[in-house]
Amino acid sequence: MKSILFLLVFCPFWLSAQVMNDELAIKHLLQQQVIAWNKSNLDAFMEGYWKNDSLQFIGKNGPVYGYIKTLANYKVHYTSKAAMGHFTSTILTSNL
């Protein structure tokens, strides 16, 4: 009985803390991508992407499949800081 009571009391706090940690990790990742993009570092920018052949990126020319192909496309289309422009990221809603 004590175990069940402990779980009922502890689990909501643990889950809430985990959600906050996950959200902070995502925000940190997005900020790192902004920094990398604005330094014209596409390899570092792509660190936020899933490194898998099943990655699907949908751009103006339709879907591109795979991490390597997505990175290659970025490198073809964004060859200079001028071509890349300045990137910002705004979180529209947050639980924090």
C-alpha cells in the first residue's frame, strides 16, 4: 500500500520535472541551431536533425529523404552567409 501511495505522490512530480527537462533541452537545441546557422555552419546546424535515412525534409521542391541528402541540399543552396541570411527562432507557446 505504501508503494502505491508513494507512486501516486511521486510520479506526478517526476513526470512534471521530466517534461520541463525535455522542453529545456529542445529550447537549447533550437538556440544552438540558430547560432550555427548564423555562423554559416551547416554541419553544426544539422546536429538537431535525426541522423537517419528515413528523415523527411519538405522544402519548396518537395520532400527530400535522408540526413545526408538533406545536408547536401543545404550545402548546395546555401553557399554563403549572404545566401543564408539571418535566422531567428520564436517559440509561440510553452509550458514553462
